Amino acid sequence: MNCKNCNTEVTSNYCPNCGQPKNVKRIDGHYIIHEIEHVLHFERGILFTIRELIINPGQNIQNYLSENRSRLVKPIIFIIITSLIYSILTAQLQIVNLLVVLGLLVIPFQQSVKNGLQK
């Protein structure tokens, strides 16, 4: 069997020339999730990182810089993910505020305040 990447004869599980696996995995949901986890490469997750940075920020940053970098999410990935979450939340809140201002959405608390003011 020849390598699909470089067309070299392959006798083992990997190509001796380029390192391409002999059998390519199917792209399915499990494969995509595995690749995302591999790119993000965090051991305990973003919520763990946020908790650790809130509880003991100085010690965690010092440990990250000097010894254990696998416990926390990488700083660039952390900034990207938290910025994404922030952007999505603010966009959703702006839509809700717009609907309230236009009168298309009535929040129960808002309705009770209006009823109280009318009495």
C-alpha cells in the first residue's frame, strides 16, 4: 500500500517518509471534538481556570510561568474564549434591551413596576 500523502511504500502503521498514518480516520462528531480539545489543550477546562484565577491569582500565575503549564488554559486561548463569551452575552443583552424599549418584550418585574406606578 502506498502513502496517500507522498506515494511512498508503507509497510507499517505510519509512512516512513512523511509520518502520515496508513489509515486515515473518518471525520465525524467524535473526531471534531477531539481536534478542538487538542487545539485548546486544557486539562481541567476554562471554568477551573477562572476559579483558580479568582481564588489565588498570584500563585497560579507564578506556578504557570515557572513550572506547571498544563493545569490552566493557555493565556491566548483564555483571552479568545472569554472575549467570545463576553461578546455573545453583550449582543444577547442588547437585543433584549432593544425589545424592551420597543415594547415587544415585557419583563414580569417591569410590568409589576408599571402597575405599581399607575395605582
